[in-house]
Amino acid sequence: MDGSGRSRRGMSRRDLLRAGFATSAGLALGPVLAACAGPTGTSGAGTLTLALNRSLVSLDNKLNQFDAHVTVQRAVRQALTRIGDGLRPEPVLAESFELASPTAWRVRLRPEAVYSDGTPVTVADVATALEMYQQVEASFVGNQFPEWPQVEQVDDQTFDLVTQRPLVGLDALMSNILISPAAANLPEELSDGVGSGPYLVTEANRGTGDYTLRANPDYWGPAPGVERVSIRFLPEETSRVLALRSGEVDVIDSISPDSAEQLDGLPGMNLLQAQGTRLVQLFYNFRKPPEHPLSRPAVRRALSLAIDGPSIVRDVLLDSVTPTDGVVPLSLDGAYEVGSFEFDPRRARQMLDAEGVDDLELTIIWESGEFASDAYVMEAVAQMLGDIGVRAHLRQFEPGGDLPTWRQGRGGDFDIIGNGYGNQTGLALTSLQGLFAGTPEMEATGDAFMGFVYDDIAGGITAAAAETDDERRAVLLEDVQRSIWDLWPAMWAFTQDVLLAHRDTVSGLDLLPINSYDLAAVRLEEG
Amino acid sequence: MARYLALRIAQSLLTVFLIVSTVFVLVRLAPGDPAAAVGGPLATTEDLQAIREEMGLVDSVPQQYWHFITGLLQGDLGMSYSFREPALDVVLERLPYTITLAGAAILLTALVAIPLGVFTARRANTGWDLGANVGTIAGQSMPEFWTGIMLLTLLAVVVPIFPASGFTTWSGLVLPAVTIALLQVALISRLVHREMAANLAAPYVTVARSRGSAERALTWRYAFANSSIPVLTALGTRFASMLNGVVVVEVVFAWPGIGSLVVRALETRDYPLIQATVLVTSLLAIGVQLLVDLLYPLLDPRVRVGKAVSR
């Protein structure tokens, strides 16, 4: 009976176990043996490998533009201008970009500028690109344009960008409009197609965020310094640091102060630090009722005096930020030093007493990861407020879409929000418009930043944006920033420095305050 | 057999339906706004409303559910908000990576844990047993995140013989698979040890030994054969759970699998992607469990599929 049973099943239990073990051994040892025989994860000679902290979903920027992606996007697709040294716009596809009249900029395209397929960059491509960016819902770039310019062709290479109102800084704003052939451009993020940049995409995997670029042999400008660039997505910072140390990647950017401290001094590693353009503020909620103490500038100022900014910068943020002596980062074009945050807790208490404020309780909210060492900073702030008799309740929320709800006043009541505000144009005006140019109409839909609505401030910013005379605009900008400072919109603020680490085999890497660099200028020595 | 199989498949489909329906409701109850995640920090109220309309989020939850179910029946799980591609395609693109990692980890686990468990059971209350006990407790106590970072530091930085991240070569599979297997070996070997110890002390083994059976036969043909069902069940369960994404390990090693995809989908409140991931992984997990059930009769002739064991 046993024998017949076995022959009927065809496989005995012993056979099954043996087969299982044999398969296990083969499959489990196979990769190990292959690993010993094969190469490791290094990309090979002549390849520059970058590890990004956010997945590069596409090489287009119509919807999202994370600063770490700008470097790669602009190596493939180019704009009329780019933000260069000193945060000044520099011509790229444009040969010249000049203000022709208060409401018109005259642009001349470079005659030599061609796409990687050899076709020239045309005026129609620029006009179509502007249309496509306008048609995209919630475009990150689109929201920076107070008004979309119209393209009026002058000749084959020349056109005017015409606006209803004067739009100073249009040359900087256009650095974010990437130009593609008109026929292939769509009102969505382009995942393929050609660009005019120094590199071509040879492999792309949107799912994993891994891309391979090769030098464009027909590039119209100087040949890039590296033949092949590999872009990888490594979300975990510790893994990025270890990948750099192992030699598997050559450059990691957007690193935290802790990682910078770990890498500092290690042989073969270099750190680059630049003052950034992202302003982090402990911004007051301007939607409080008039009888609330925070509605008074004197109370807001008194609370500021409780914050020992230098200690936080030194001990918690490890000198990875720059204190902001103004209302926007001082690295921006048009930013003015209009005041500084002081630490004087005794005076803070006196001012609160003079205002009749005691037993004040504050709720401070922020999104996890909004800035480096966020929780430690907030705990320090709460303790400092406690030292002047103000009780602070900290409330942290997870990333994933809640931030606009709080900003728009739909998330509930709070007193102070820890919030970062980026700037990719290099212009103080862009930040001033986004943060402080709120109007009653905007507030009706919750779009005034934290309810900050002051008609004279909004009017001052609008006037500065429309002023084409440099000297008069400078005066207007300084005046409006001084007026904003006097309102004490933030309890404390700093500008987050941008930090990048690379192996010493990499050279020519010039980190800009917008957390980007020119990939074509990077050189790689064989290590 | 065929009837049993049909019944199990029907049960499985019902389970999957309940799982995806529950997830559909739960993700919508969770805080966060997908439109805000897509629109970014500068999106205006008007922008957010336009995005919600485009995503179909302005409909009531029952309406959204109806659209989901009708789409599901046609194999359409919607477009991923963050990838702008069909959510199912995004998941299926990542799936082979997770299956590869989970497969390697479970095979490594079986290969190490079973002999280790048998070895220590045969040498109960000896120094070997004590040493293995300490090792397995240590293995259970080490968080995968820490183990992964330590292995990376040692074998990718100090002695750079393996890649630190990703799956660009087969060698990239080694460190993540070992990281997962370390914990699993600790758990499974203890289970094998316990089962084997019980079976080696059972009367039928004593009788077989008294009749002159060799120790090797007693260990493998008698004791281990009778221990194999709980071990196979445990391995199957572990494998099924790994298919849901070995989140921590995938993030540490930048492994492009389901686990890291889930993290991203949750961060961006990408409802279609979350739903597609849950659907695919639950189907796989249930499939693995069914396969394990079907293997039982091969391991123990007393087991008949769909019937109770007769003793």
C-alpha cells in the first residue's frame, strides 16, 4: 500500500525536502557567488553618480520643482535664462534679454541654440512653452508669475514678452520655463522628448527614480565635463551618506547638519555650504481676533525677545543656518537688512507686563521635517518661552498635504507656525509677494499667507514690482521691508544654508544658493 | 480537491474585496489632502479645488467607491497622483523587485534556520544550544534598521565588497536579504528547535531508536518530517508578509520595491497607488497561503486537502 501510494503521488516527502533544500541553496547562494564574481554598485570609470533625496519623477518642472532636481532638469532641458552667481539671471537660450519698455522685454534667441535632434530653438517653442505652463493646474512655477507674458514675434530670432503691467524680474522668472519643441510640448510633465541641454537621457525609470544621462554630442555650447551621469534616488539620508563614503555615488545634496558633521574631515570627502534662499520662520497666525494679545505688534515683538537665536543656531542647528536680519533672505536680490532678532528675556517680560499680558499660552505647529532638527528647535523655543512665563504647546503634524490646510486657516486654531518658504528666482520680490502681499480678496479664499493682510504693504510690494527704475525700485523695496519688519510677522527666522557633499574626485561643482549647480561644468578625475 | 480549491479561491476573493474596501475607507478617513500634496506649497484654494475635481475627490465617498469598484472590475485602479501613470502599472513595475528580495530572504532563512534549529534541538542543554539561543535572541532584538546600517557600514564602506544601495547588480541583493534573514532566522530556528525537541522526545522516536534506526533517519525522516508543517506554515506566513513590502529594509537600501512605494504613496496621499498596492500584495499573500495549504499533503500523508487530519 505504501509503495502504491508513493508511486501515485510521484514525489515522496523526502524528495520534496531534498528538492526544497537544493533549490534554497542554489537560489540563496547564487547571488552571493555572483556578487563575489561580479562588480559592486559603482557605476564605473567616467560616470558621475548623483544620489538625490527625492525621486525625480520627470525631467520637466511644470508641476513640481524640488531644488535638488533643478540641476538635473537643466542639464537636459534649458530655459531662456538661468539663475547664476550672485543670484542674477544669466542668458542661456537667450542671447540677450533686455527691458525694452516698462511692459515689454525684448529677447533675442541664440542662433546656434539647437535641440539634441539638430532642430533649432524657435520663437514658437517659447510661446508654446508659456501656454503649456499656464494650462497646468497648480503649477509650482505658474504661481510665481503675477501675470503671464504674451509673445510677440519680431523676427526669426527676436520676440517681445509683453505684459499688462510692468513686470520687473521677468528675466529671472523665465529661468523656470523650460523650452521644448512646440510640437512635442504638452500641458503636463513631459517624460520624454528632446531638450537643448548638454546631456541626453539614455535610460529612465520613473518608478525607481533612476536615470542615466549621456553627453549630447551635438550640444550647441561647450562640451560637458563628464561623459555619463547616473542619477539615483536614495530616500534615506544615512544610506546616501554611506553610499558616498563607499564610493558608490560621487555627490549627495540637501544633507542635514548631522550628516555634514559626520562627513567633515573624512578623507576623500568635501563639503560645500552656501547661504540658501529658503526662509524658515516661526510665523504668527494673523487670523487671531483683535482682542487676542498676538494681534498687537508689541506682544509679538516681546515674544521674539525671548528667543535665544544664536544659541539655537550654534547648539541645535550646528551653524547650518544663517540668522535673518530682515523679512526675506538677505542673499536675495532686493533684500534689505531692516532689523535683527535680539535676545533679551528681561525686556520681553517687561514688555508683556506693559501690555497687560500674563499667563499666555501658545500653540506652535509645524510639519515634521519642514526644516533640519525641527523638533529640537521647537523644544528649545518652548523652553525659552517658558523662561518668560509663556506656556507653549507643541503640535507636530506629518507631511502629506496638511500644511496648506493650516496655512489657509482651515486646520483649526494655532498661534505660531514653523514654516519654510523657498525661492527659486533669486528675487526678494518673489518672496515678498508670496508671503506679505495678501489682500482681502485673497483672504476670502484663505490664500493670504497665514492671514497676513495689510493694504499698505500689499500696495508697496505691487508698486515695487511695477517700478522699472532700479533706484526707485530699491527705495520702494527697502521701505516696504521696513514696514513689514515693524509689524513683527515672525517670532524668529533664519535662512537654511544649502549643504552638499562630494568625493574629492569631483571638481568644478559651484553650489548656488538655490541649491543647484551647473552639471555641465562638473569634472570627474579617476579616483 | 477541485471543490476545495474553488471554495478557497472564492474565500480569497471575498477577503481581498473586504481588504481593499476597508483600505478605501481608511485612507479617506486619515488626515491629509491629496490635492494639497499634488499642488505643493504655493497652490491656491482655486488650484486645489481644480485638482480635487480632476481627481474625482469632490464626489461623495460612496460615489468614489462606486467608481473604484467599477474600475476594479475592468482592471482599472486609477491614475497615480504622483507618477501620473496607471497605479496598477506602477505597482507591477516594482513587484518583481520585492518578490526577488522576499524570495532570496526566505530561502536564506530556510537554509540557515532549519539546520540551525535541528542542530540545537539535537544538542539541547549543551553549550551549542546556549550559544545558539543567545544568537537568536540577539537576532530577534536587533531592529532591521540598525542591522541594515551596520551591515552597510561594515560591508559597503569599511570593507567595500557589496553595493550600498539599489539593485544595479545581483550583489545588491545580498545585504538587504541578509538583513531581513537575520531576524527571520532567529524566529524560525527557535520554532524548528521547539518542534524538533518535542518530536525527538515523542514515543514513536523512542520506539524507532529501540528498533535500531540510525540517528540521521530519526532526525530527518521521523522528527523533522513531523515538524515540517508548522515550519512551512511559518515560512509561508513570513514570505507573505514580506511581499507586502519590507518597508524599513527597502528604504535603508533604496530597494525599488513595494515597501518604498507604499511609503511614498502614503506621504503623498496617493489613494489610487495605495489601493493598487494593497490589492496586489493581498492577492499575492493569499496566493502564497493557498500554496502552503496545498503543500501540506505532500509533507504529511495524513493531511487531505479540505479534510481534517485523521489520527
